[in-house]
Amino acid sequence: MLKRPFLFPLIVVLASAFLGGVAGGYLRSEKETPSVITKLTETMKTIEKNYMEEVPPETLIKSAITGMLKKLDPHCSYMTAKEYKALEERYRGDYEGIGITFDIIDGVLTVISTIEGGPSAKLGIRAGDQIIEVNGKSIVPTTTEEVYRLLRGPRGTTVTVTVRRPGLEKPLHFTIVRDRIPIYSVTYKFMLDDQTGYIRLNRFSQTTHSELEEALDMLEKEGMKRLIFDLRGNTGGYLIEAVQVADKFLSGGKKIVFTKGRTPESNEEFYSTDRDTHPMYPLIVLINHGSASASEIVAGALQDWDRGLIIGERSFGKGLVQSQFRFSDGSALFLTTAKYYTPSGRLIQRNYKNNEYYFLEGFGEVNPNPNEEKERKKEVYLTAGGRKVYGGGGITPDIVVKSDYFSNTVAKLRQRNLFFAYGSRYAARHKDLARDFSTFLKEFQVSDKVVADFKHFLKREKININEAEFNRDIRYVKLFLKSEIAANLFDETASYRVLITADNQLKEALKHFSEAEALLSLKKGKPKPYFPSPAVSLVQKRD
């Protein structure tokens, strides 16, 4: 059971450094440590004894560790055992529960979609359903934490839910047998036309390479001759999965990424093999400000080897390697131990010194420092085929296409799931539209009458809107209504396929397959620096 995905601060790329008793080892290795530890211990004892309110020791310890990490870089972090378990589950690739994605709308647990093949989908639970009781007890209003507590559980155990469904007068009752639920990395895979495949990858988990292999095989059997590989909003995951993903598009013996750190064991190089390489069809990779870490490793390698054309916006610029140091209580320290470089030697990490807007700038929420941008563009490198690419943090696309934005009015309607709420009611009244998705996609249009009805729905829900913004963004209003109607009539993939009909970056990408094909015929050497600036020269010395 997943919450509907939102963009959240970056997940670190994990390295396999599991060590116990970190603090003890540190005590024995540093001469000055005992006096520092004594001062820290005395401070904690003083707070425990004299502070006006009782403070749990765990809270003080976490605060102390967090304070130390703030003096390092933005990606060092500490997690409690509970937080670490949640992170591990996210990247393990499965969990045990009933198999729904959901949101809490006005205090009510509302099903956004069911996981294909999961226990809820098999019983006929569908998007728009509202779960109002669990095991005979009302859960209105509820919270995300309560939903997890009540609906997740060991495989084979049962839970009874009462569902309120739009269009039905009486509630429905289901007894669900919990099962192992996959968490997919490949969220969408389909043919855009008779030759163009599309794959969207949203994370790099333990199952990513096998999911991608399955998706590529499926599309190739359907006649795929060219591919759009969408890494937008993919904030990263496991390093080894990034290497295996890039390996599917590169012939053997090519450097994919390398790391450099202060200690010898932090220095590693990763190369492609011929084991899983797929045909060399034209490839376009979509990235944006939310593409980070493992996504940047893949995009950087494919760009440096001229294997794919990169389109979109400059990626986040997260190129620091975090190693895990586990404590005996299950908590963990994620400590930066090295930096990532693309095959040509470009440092992926963006400048983070003295920048309070580091995350906002990375996600494109604030404008970057113009002087820093000028310096970044001086860091010029050559790809294997002699094309210029840029360093200075993040991956700069070969073709820059800015994201399209809509007004705050429409954004708030989406955030509150009001398009979804109306779409579920509309779908319940127009089940005849569910006959064929291809026909729905091509022919169904949200009429002005439907928009007027939607506005009446908002008025009944006591939602105030900015009329000028609403009217200016009427094409988005109609798009999101059609998308949510499709979600309720068909499934989440149908909803997404409606959305991408207005995706300006995707539409622009489809115009550039001739350039992507031309990359395949370039005479290839090794990616290398090209007239590096002084800043780049320093990087090269570290190699």
C-alpha cells in the first residue's frame, strides 16, 4: 500500500558499508575524542537533570548527531531504526498488505488505484472507493499512520473493510487476505505509436534492472524501433542498479561511472558488459530538476558515450556517495564518503557551499546564482564522439525544454484531489465510456457542460477558485478531468496516457529522433575533458 507519489527531498544512493559500533571505533582512533565525548556526555546529563521539562535521551542523541552532520554536506543524514526500516522497504521492492495506493481526502481513506494482481484488485476494489470501516470499526476521520497500522500486516492474514462507492446507495463489504505487494520501479511501459516505445522509471530499487529488462523485452516484441526513457522526477536509489540500467544500453567495456574519495576503498570504477545489452536503436532520455543521483549516473553515461540524446532540464546535481553505517539499535548513519563522476570526468555534484536555497534551487523553485551558472558553462568536456557537454553539477541536456506550468488555482485543485473526486462521480454515471480505451483517448472530450458541472461541484464543496486563473488554464482543467475519469473507468496507466498528451517535453522529444539516430553513427573514442577551466583542472588531478 503506497501513498500517491509526491516529489520529496532526495533519497541517497546507497553503498554497501554496514558497520556496527561506529562510535566505539571512533573513540579508539582519535586522540582528542575523549574530552569531546566527556563534554557531550556531561551536557546530556545536565539537561536530563536540570532542564525544566523531561526530554527523552534518544531525542537529545538524535539532535546531537543531526547537528554534527549539518556542518558537513546536505546529504549526510541520521535515521532512527523506524525511519531506516521504512527506507529499506521503499527500495527493497515489496511489502505486505492489501495492495492499494491511497490518499486521505477530507479525512476519508480514498483509493487512488489498486496494485495490479494484488488482493484488492482481485476482489474488485477500484479507484474512487472510500474505505470507511476496518474490521467493523469506523475510521472516519483517519490518518496515514492509522491506515498503515490497520491495513498492513503479515502475508496470509485477513482484514475486513467496508467501502463506500460513488453511484451505489449501500456500502460494500470485502474480506481481504493480505499478500506480498510489489513496489514497481517501472511505473509505465507502452507503445506511443507503432515504432516508439515509452518507459518511465521512478526509482532505482533492488528490482529495477529486472523490471526494465522485462519492459524492454515486451516493447521490442511489440515492434519498438526507438525508445523514450523517462527519468524525470527520479530521485535515485541503489548505485549498482544505476550501473545495470546503463549497461542495458551500452556495449561492453565502457566506463559508466567512477567515484573518488579520501580513502582508497572509496575509489571505484564501474564498467558495462555485453551480458544484457539491447539493440542499438535510437534513444532519447528525459530529465528534469527532479532527476538526481542514480538518474544522473545513467543520463551522464549515456550522454558521454553518445548513446542517447538527453532532453529536458538540467538535473538536480546530487553526486555525493553516502555509505551506510549501522548501529546496534537498528538506526543508521549515512555519511558522504566519495563523489560521483561521469565517464568524461564531470563531477555530478552541484555546489552546495553557503547556499541556503540548495534544495529549492536544485528543484528549480528558485533561480540559480547567475555567476555560478556562468562558471558552470566554462566547464566543457567532449563526449566519445566529440560533442561538447558541460560540467559544474548536474547533467545539462543536449536539448533544453522547460517544463510547462499551470496556475496555483489548478495546482490546489489537484493537491486536494478534487479532479479525482469529480472524476469518480462522473465515471460512475457514464460506465458506457469504459468499452475501449483507444476510442476514449481519441474521441472523448471534456465539454464546456462538464466543466460547468465541475464548477457547480466545487461550489457545493465550498471551494473558492480564482476565475481568471481557472479560465486561463481551462485546457489543464479539461486535461485533468479527462485523466481522472480515465483512472476510474480504466486504470492508472490510462490516466497517465491521457496526461502525456499535453506533455510539452515529451512532444518535443518526438521531434528529435533523427538527432538521436545520428549519435549512433558518430566515430567513437573515449570521453575526455576539453579545454577545461581551472576548476575542471583540479577535478582532473584527483583522477
